[in-house]
Amino acid sequence: MAAKIDVHIPLGVGEVARRSGVTVATVHFYEAKGLIHGQRSPGNQRRYHRDVLRRIAVIKVAQRAGIPLATIKAALEELPSGRPLTAKDWTQLSTRWRDMLNERINSLTQLRDQLDGCIGCGCLSLADCPLRNPGDRLGQEGDGAVLLGQ
Ligand code: FES
């Protein structure tokens, strides 16, 4: 028979790291960045509520998707505090991050296609190369020799 876990006993930093699959330094880093929160024990050791495990899982997945830590933090701060992350929270976060990922994929696909057109060219022209002049920025500044005097 498995030992019963008391969910009210806070976890030490080593236990959080082990159960989350991250290093102790990562746990400290997340806390320093305000992504997770702990308390000091009477013996002056960091202690974390078990909810932190789910929070770290969400952070790790978001990081894998390339979501910046500041964006992850902002999203987590929008959620009600004082309760564990729910499946509904995760659906909301992952849907938003999926949309961000799609935007990045579209942007990178466009960049790759433009790069395809540059391979073998080598002009690197501000006027003609889409990588040097994204979205025809110069064309929007008017007709003529807009680069004169630059
Ligand atoms: S290098 Fe010539 S179009 Fe980009």
C-alpha cells in the first residue's frame, strides 16, 4: 500500500526541483522572477505549497513553446491567486500561447520564403531585397529616390 501524502505539508526546494524535473537553481530563478512564490520556514528554509508543481509544469511547457518569461509571468498574474491552476486556466493559457506560436510560425515561414528568393541573388539591396526592406517600407515613404541623402 502506498504511503498517504499529506498535501498540507509544504515542499522544500529540493523536492520541488526533483518532482518538477528542473534544477534547484531553476526553482530559485523562477522565484526571483516572480513566477512562483514560496515562504521561509521557521528554520529559514524556502518552502513551497504543492500547487507550485503545476505552476512550474505550465511554465516549462510555455518556455518550450518559446513564450518569453515576462509574458508567462503576466499571464499567470491574471489568474486568481490563492488557488491551484485549474484545467480551465490551462485551456485559457494554452489557447492564447498557441495563437502566439502560430503567429511566430507564420512570420518565420514568410521569412524563410523571402530568404529562398535571396539565395543566389546577393544584391542585399535596400530598395529590392525583402529581407533588407520588410513590407516594402521604403515604397511606403513615397516614389523616387528616397534613399538619396542617407
Ligand atoms: S539578396 Fe537580393 S533580393 Fe535579397
